[in-house]
Amino acid sequence: MSKNRIKEPERWQLRYAAGSYWLLDMKRGNENRRTPLSLNQAGAELWRLLQQGTEEEAAAELLCLQYRIDRESALEDVRGFLAGLKSQGILIEQF
């Protein structure tokens, strides 16, 4: 079984500004620095859960409770969020 892990966790900070959540790249210098990622409230909550090491199944269960959605939809949302972070090199899988 694989586990998702934030690559360079000290590099990323979640902030709330202008009515949105933003995932900021705090890497110094311009080289390889990424533009801020806009997250909705659910994305911000998922980010916090990732920081705590929460597995995707448990994160989906929490979304079910918080947003009153079915388990399959929540799991699909979690997996989509994780896939987006992986495609940008923010998240990696450990086996």
C-alpha cells in the first residue's frame, strides 16, 4: 500500500486572503518557484489533513460528514485533489 507525502513540506504554506485559500510556494529565489494555487474550502481542509498524514479513505469520510455527500463522491474528490498535487510535483507516493 502506498502513502501520499508532501514533498518539501516546509516549502508550502496555506493562507487565506481575498476570500480564497492559497497554497503558497515559499521557496526562496525565482528558480523553480510556483505561482500560488487557489483552493476552495474543501481543498484547504484536504491540505491540512495531508499535513497530518491522514490517509485518503479517512479524508473522504471526513468530507462525507462535513459536506453531507456520499462516500463515492467524496473519495473521487479526494483522489482528484491528490492527483492534481502529484501532477504538479507537490505530492509524492511512498511505498
